[in-house]
Amino acid sequence: MGQKLTKQDVRDAVQHAFEQTKAVSGGKNADYILSANVPSDLFGIAVCLPDGEIIAAGDTEYKFGIESVSKVRRPF
């Protein structure tokens, strides 16, 4: 069985992932859905724990649809 993570471990991992990826600027907003009007410089990461606690970093208070960010893509 794997190692049990503490909430602080998850907080640290979320913050580390945010810091490592916040400067990535490739890609563009889809122009065929509502998210086309979302500012491209917004970026955030949020994790919901089984107890309902949310651990977040970055622009996580901005409300927008998740049409384009919710798709799982496999590399070919």
C-alpha cells in the first residue's frame, strides 16, 4: 500500500505545481465557446479532498465554464 499523504503534503504539491506551470503561455482560447472571452492570463489549480476541503492556488475565484479544460486527451 502507498504512503498516506497529509493535507499539508497536498497543499505543498498544489503550490509547487502552480509555481512550476504558471508561466506557461502556449495555446489559445477556443473561439467557438463561451471561454473565448476569458482572459488568457488567468491560471489556477484546485483540488477537492474527500472531506470537501478545497486546496487552491492562483486565479481560482474567477468563474467560467470548463468546456475546454475538462477534456481528457490521450497522446497519439
